[in-house]
Amino acid sequence: MNKFAARTLTAVAIACTAVAVQAAEGPWGMRVRAVNIDSANKDSTGLGLTINNKVIPEVDFSYYFSPNLAAELILTYPQKHTLSSNGTEIGTLKHLPPTLSLQYHFAPNDAFRPYIGAGINYTIFSNVEFAPAVDAALSPSVKHTSLGLSFQIGFDYELSKNLYLNVDLKKAQIGTKVYSKGTEVGTFKVDPLLIGVGLGFRF
């Protein structure tokens, strides 16, 4: 019985220590990443529409409901892209793609902390400008909002207390309808693969 009690007390002490460490981290997290946008460029208009790939800054905020379950809101500022048709530049546009995800963290008390997540992406297209010749010939326009799903996989690796290296891979559904002289002529799906590397903080 003494051995059983000692073992029980030891197990309780270890569990309490783990909870205390987790509590010391706090329920809030923030990550700062450099993200490479690799666009799928799926176009059904017949115009061969594409936007350029680029690296952008990104910041996200997380709230941990429990050690394993967290919500993440991803933010950046409107990103400018070159819009091309069959390799020829025809205009520019900006897009703002905030994404809200629910994540599951598999090993929240280990140094290596993998996670998966899924959520909703809401993208706003703005400052859509076409070359004068294109504008005169086609009077093109696009739908200015996009709502789609997003999926992610990644990990945090503890560098020191409350400081983590983060690697994140995300796929988002982003697309818009394309119009010419007010008539819909097809869809343009960006559907980017987002590869991010950065630092995470808990507080």
C-alpha cells in the first residue's frame, strides 16, 4: 500500500507539474511567418489567366481551449499580384485572405508538437486594374469576395520556454468569377499552396 501510495502521489505530482507548465505558457499564442504563395491558377475562361507567386509576411493569433485544441486566426495586409493572360501581363489586383482554423495538437507537452487544422478562408479582392487596351476590348471585372475551405498541417518545435520554430503547410480554396461586359465568362481559381516558416510565442 505504501508503494502504491508513493507511486500514485508521484503520478499526481508529474501530472500537476505538466499542467502547471502548460498553464505557465498561457492560452494565447502568436506566430510570425514568411509564407510562399504557390498558386494553382485554374482558369475556365479560356484566357489562360494566372497570378504570380510571391513570398508574403503573415501573423496569426491562436487561443488554446485545451492543451490539444486551438483556434487560429491568420492575418496579413492586402497583397498585390500581377494578373497575366497566356503569359502576358494584363493588369494587377490585391487580395486580403484572412483564415480561421480549428487545430488539433498531438503532443502539446513535447518539444516537437505536430498539428493538423481545418477552417474557413474569406478573401477580398480589391484594386483590380486592367491594361487600357484590355479594358477597352473586354470591359473585364471580377467578383470581389471568395469563401472557401482551408486545410493545414504543421509543427512547432520548442527552442526555449514559450518560443517555438514553426513550419506550416496550408491549402486554401480561393477563387472568383470573371465577367466581360457584365456577362460571366468563367471562373478563376487561385487555390494556393501556402508554405510558411517562422517563430511562435505563447503568453
